[in-house]
Amino acid sequence: MKRFASRWAAPWLCFAIVLALLAYADPQNRAVATTQGLDFWTASASELAATAGLADFGSYAQYALFLLNGYGREPSPWYVKTWPPGFPAVAALVIGWTGESGYFVKMLAVAIAFWSVALTVVLNEVRFHPSRLVAFACIALVFLLPDLRYRALGGGSFVSDSVATALFVAALGLLGGALLRADPRLAYGSAIVFALAANCRTAYDVTINAAGYGLLILLATSWLVLLGVECLRRNVPLTWPSLRLASHAENCVTVSRATLATVIFLALFSLGTMPWKLHNHRHYGVYGFAMLESWISYWRPDQTLPTFLRGGNTACVLDPPLCRLVQSNPGIFTPRARTLQLAVFLREPAGWLAHRMSNLSWLWVGRPWVPPPDATWRDYAAYVEGAVYLAALLLSSGLLLASLRRPDLRYRRLMLLLHGAIVLLYFGANGVMFLFVHYEQRYSLPLRVMCLWSLAMVFALRRTPSADSEAPHG
């Protein structure tokens, strides 16, 4: 009990106090309520659902109320057909247990609780500094970054952004512990938490699966190459007995264990996301995107949503006449929206990619490449914050490459390589979504926190391991 209190309960409470102070000190974090003419402290979920219209935070409140009052008895609204149920289920539990009043305050408290757990996991599993007090301070200081604080403790608390990202960070912490201690059980735990995050945000399901299967292919290929190299080193023909003998070599065994752990990780992750995907596929279509009107509505002749890239508004920039035709005949073109987007891309792939890349700054920091003349301090803070993430990523990449040459870290080379591959593959999966499919600025939030996690991981991996810490687990 004493160990639990010092390692988990005390850090969780300290993080919760720090986050609560930061959340309530910034008036922007209460702007969602005030812009709707609601009182942040007393407004109920029904009041928000009635005034917010189609805005995401209002729709999530409607979803939660529907789960409590109408599910199974009324036709499912559009948001049930489109979004995964994780965050609405959390909101429904809060409303069901504590009542509707004070909805904003309660959901902010939920976000603080989730983030406190996530940060405590990172503090305990990713030991990037020998002093826990210094590590605690470094993690807490991250929330001085304004956009991260707003997404975690402000407007993001009333949509899926905050809870989903907190679960993602907790899963990164467990995954980091698995790499640092060579303990596959922590990796399996991270798969379950990643699945919980994907139940709050569909994009996680796509990107984590893409990165996971990419890592599996990479490990399987490396294992086959190592088998061949081992046979060549022994100067034996590539026969079944020689391959079996070569598979017992230390490098081959290590990579095969990592491959098996990745297979189990992907199986657990898929099982965790299977129920809502099967339900949506049965009732509404794959991933719930059966309502193609939501795609047609973003066929706009002018680029009015630079932080919200869809195939439709990209196609409109490249082919305005087609865009006007689609807009004027939605009933005809709704079933063919995706086909038309693909046709525009195939006709002008260079223009498509150039337009997407021109929006990269919007998708990373929520601002154009050059600050506008009327830029405020928040605008410049966003650029600084974006630079901090990039600096962390570049520094971690440089330190990782330097660490691979250190003789005292030879036992951790595989873990260093796995860490680098995970970061690269996850960035690659998000890059494909950004260039070709639907991407929003908030989708880059996990990439930004991964930059910071990557730096912490490299520092943790670079700490000279002792014989005890390198002993295999599990």
C-alpha cells in the first residue's frame, strides 16, 4: 500500500492539482460555454445539446443523452452512425451518476482525471531522469504549451480530443516501459489502452493499425534476412534443418520474440475495437461513414476550412467547375462523392499533393506559414509551440542515431531501433492520411505528444543499463 501511494496515488494527486490550476486559470478554456451563452459552472448537458446545434461539443452531449434515454427505442441520429461511442459513453456515465447540471465542470474534471493517470504512467514507466521530482516538473511544464493545454484541459474536454489523447499518452507510457524493460506484458497492456483510445477517435484505429502492421512486416523481413545471414556466416546451404538451426541464434531469437509480441499486440488491439466496428458495419456501414452527405457538404469552391482537409474541399480547389456541379446536384452525386474525389486525384496528383502540403502549417500549429498582420500573442505562441515539438523530434532522432554507436548500449540497440521504427511508422501513417484522405488539425495532437515522448524515451534508453535492468521479463 505504501509503495502504491508513493508511486501512483501521490503523483496522480499532484498532477491533478497542477492541471486543475492550469485549467481554471485560463479563461479561454471556458470559452465553449460562454460563446453559447451558457454558464460554465451550472449549464446542463441538455442546455448545451439544445444550443450548440451541429457543433461537435453539442453533438457529443446529445449522443450521451441518447445513450441514456433513447438508445434502442428511437432511430439512431447521424452522430451515432458516424462517431465511435467511447467518449459519449464516458459522458453518459457521468450524467447518469451525477445528474445533468454542471456538465462543463464535470467533463473538465473527467479530463483532468484521465490526464493525471496518463502522466503518472509516463512518470513511472519512462524514467528519463533519475530524479522523480525533476521528471515530474518536466512533464508538468509541458502543459504550459497553450494549444496542448486547450486541447487537453479546455475545449477538447467537451469532445473526444482530451480523453482520447490522454489514453493515447497512457498507452505510449506502457509501450515505453515495454521497450525499456523488454517486458512484452506492458506492450500487451498498451494495446488494450490504445484500443480504448480508438473507441474514442476513429483516426487512431486507422493509424495504429497501419503502424502496427508496418512494424510487423519490418520485423518479419528482418528475421528472414537474419536467418539468411546466419546461414551464410556458417557457410551452410539454405535448407530447412539449417534454417531451424540458424533460428536459434541470439539475434534471430530476439527479433522473433519481438515479432510474436507485435502479433499479439495487433490481436489485442483489434479485439478491443471489434465490437463497435462490427456494430457500425452491420447497421450503418464501414466505420459508420454511410452518411455521404457529410462528405458532399465539404465540396466548397473556396478553401474555407484550412484546418479541416477532406477530399471534397481539395477536389474543389483543383476543379471548381466540377465542384459547382456537385454542389448544385447533391442528390445525384452523393453516392459518387468518393469516386469523384479519386478521379480528381488521379487526374492531378501533383496538384493534389501540392495543395495538401500548402496546408501543412495549418495542420500542425493551426496557423498559416506566415503570421498575419493582426497576429496576437496566442498566434506567435502557436508557432513557438510547433517549433518545440519539431525540436524535440529532431533532437531525439539525433540522440537515437548517436546512441546506436555507443558500445555500452549494445544490449539496447534493438529497443532503440524499435522505438525509432514505431515513431517513423506512426508519422508515416498520419502522413498518408494527411496527403490523401481526411485530416484535421486536432488529428496532429498525438503526433505532437509523440515528439515529446520520443525525446523522453531516448533519454531513458540512453541511461547506461545495469545487468538487472537488462534481464529479460516474461
